[in-house]
Amino acid sequence: MDVNLQPIIDSWPFLAKALGTTLYVSVASMVLGFMIGVAVGVLRTYGGRVLYVLLGFYVDTMRAIPLLVVLVWTFFAFPLLIGRSIDAVTAGIAGLGIHLGAYVAETIRAGLTSVRRNQMQAALALGMSRFQAIRTIILPQALVRMLPALGSLLVIAIKDSAIASVIAVPELLRQTQIVAGKTFRPFELYTAAMLVYFLLCYPVARAVDRLYRRVAHLGSS
Amino acid sequence: MNKADPILTFEAVHKRYGSVMALDGVNLSIRRGEVVCLIGPSGSGKSTLLRCANALDVLDSGRIVFEGNEVRSSEATVRHVRRRMGMVFQNFELFPHLTVLRNVTIGPTTVLGMRRAAAEGRAMALLSKVGLSEKAAVYPSALSGGQQQRVAIARALAMEPALMLFDEPTSALDPETIGEVLSVMKVLADEGMTMLVVTHEMDFARRVADHVAVFDKGRVIEEGSPKEVFENAMVPRTRDFLSHLGWHGETTIPTAASTREVS
């Protein structure tokens, strides 16, 4: 089998732009997923019975539906519900973020529950409100403790952005498919794409791991 | 307000955990400037009483009145009471994600709305008072137990409380670091801080307390001056408890020399 890297070199700007989209979609869905996840995780832990059950419905739903289905539904079905179309990137970020949020929420909840009960009591004894205690004392420790798990979710967010190719988000995998189809060089292009995903995710995983080893003591009450 | 007025009173306080009667009708009052030590066997309700005083635990019946306000009458009262009462825990409960300095400033900045710079000034003064100003920038994990507990005392003092609650402050410490914590507490007592101390340190109770209350099975079974309790216990159960600590009542009043050990 001969290997020809010319198609990659020729379409380099096109693929670089696709990589940019992958990064943008990953980071944006991560931010959205974390905002949803922290809010849902905190409310499920401290918000009382009703919120626990209601938000539990969201968490369980998202964990029971394949991400692919969520993305397809967001892009093809949801616009019919609201009567106007949404662009693929927005739908992709929303679908990925809402899906990820459920997993972040459960991770945050586990982290919050793992902080010693007496830490909350010490904060309350200073005169803090529960909200102040959660924001300044409990949540920061929970985030430190859950850093390895959150790091895995960060890597998953980058990898899952490739699934958004099915709704035509012009991210790396989607654009690679286009170039591969035009040039008839699937081996070179898909191998390159695989390598890029690895080079993107591996350092992130390692960096989170190293960061955790440096800050782990900050979460050990 | 008269110095002899009680700052904190417990009136017929009851608290039940499942089938266990943790507090079974406790009546006790603490006057301004007074150091009151609660002693008694483990599980006799001493810590529960402390935790009810600042509403970390909710009582079933009875009243707790602090500076004229009934604790627990409203959410606002509870927070007001907690601001005015410092609490020191058995396991320190420093905030591990914050530096020593931030541990001491977070109360004033978050709860009192104090500016960071002013709070840091206050915190540094308190850290030097407990002998730890050079540790301001480190995290609690780098401190020994005794140092952590001294920071915890500074953290509580930063709120400028009217009353300090100590919940077995030396029970989790290595024997060699107990002294440094008791010394800080002695200094506070000498400065006139009102203190309610749950402790198993009988020497401390004997030398520093103005008033000692003996707990057993959720009740105060005896109270009085340290001399009365330690040397002339009227209640057999008190004598029994003290004898199990290797305390036989025959020891004389502390001499000036033995007082110096803690000061």
C-alpha cells in the first residue's frame, strides 16, 4: 500500500479550520456542561426533595439516551417544535453540553457529599449562610476532589465532539470525511484525524493528572 | 450590661437522637467573662449541648437564650448568634483549600463584609497572638495538629465573638501539642474571654475554670467551683467519674508553680 500525504498538505487550511471548530465546540459544550452540572449537582445535593426528584429526571434521561440520538433530535426534531431552524454548531454545542451536564452533575454531587459534614458545620458556625458555605467552602473542595473524574469528562467532551459530525457540524471528523471522499485517500486522512484526536486528548489527560497530584491536599479535609 | 448577667442560659433543654436521650433537661448559665468547663463521660451530652448553643443541632424542647435572644427563634437570630459565638471543633475543621491567612479572614470578609485588607490586618494580629504569624501563607495540610487547632482558634476570634465554644479542643491532638493549645486558651481566659469548654483535661478545668459542670446521661449532675467539684464532690457519680480518671480528690489546690505550666 502506498502512502500519499499530498491530500493532507493540499487541504491543510481546510482541516486546520475544522480542528478549530472541534476545539470551539469542545470548549463551549464543556463550559455549558459544567455550568449545568454544577448548578444541578448543587441543587440536587442541597435543594431538598422536590428538586432532587425533578433534576434526577433530567440526569436519568440524559444518561439513558445515546448522545447520538440527543444530537439528532436537537438538530432535526427540536426546530420543528419551536418553529425555526437552528444552525448545526449551536445545536451541537447545546446537545453535547446538555448531555455532558448530567454526568458533571453526578460527579459534582458525589464530590459535595464526600466533603466532611463538619466542614459545613464549621462554615455555618462562623455565621455563613448555607449558600455562602457551599460557594466558598464545600464546592471548591468538591471540585478539587473530583478533578480526576472531571478531567475524564473533559477528554470525553473533546472526543464526543466528533459525534456532532452526523448533524454536519464542520468539525475535524466531518471535514476529514469530505476530503477523504474527494481525494480517495481515506487511509491517510482518517489516520491523521485519529492522530490529531490523540495528540489533543492525551496531553489534556496527563495535565489534569499532574494538576491533581499538585492540588490534591487542598481537598482533603 | 451588668458583668454578672448571664450571657448564655440553657433552660430545661431536651434533645433526643432516636431512642437516646442526649440532653435530658439541662439547666445551665454562663456569665460574661466566665470560663465554664463541662466534664463527664463520653456520650453524656456535653458536645450536643455546645452544638445546640449555636443551633448546629436543633433542640426538641426547652430554651437557649444568648444575649437576650432565643437561639433558633428565626433564621436571622441563628445567624446573629453564630456571628457572636466562636466555635472550636475537636478535629479543627480548618478549610483545607485556603491558606492559613485566608482561613482566618474568610469569616470577616464573607459574613461581616469586611474589606480584605482590614481582615488581613486583624488576622495577622490574631495569628501572632497564637504564635503562628510565620505560617500565614501555608495551607493547613502543612501544619501539625496543635498548630491547626491554634489557627482554628484564631479563625473563631476573627469574628470578635462575645463567647467562645470549645468542643474537646485537645482530644484529637498528640500529647506533646496539647500544651500549646491549652496555653492559648489560658491566655484568652486571662484576657476575660467568656468561654464554654467541653474537655477531658481535668488540670485545665481545675486551673482555668471559674465554674465546672459535670454531665452524666444528658443531665448536669453536679456543678460548682473547681474546688467544690474536684475536691468535695457531693454526687457519688461525680466521684466515680473522677476516680476513673485517676483523680482521687486528695490533691491540693494548684500551686503557683503548677499554674505556670499552662501559662
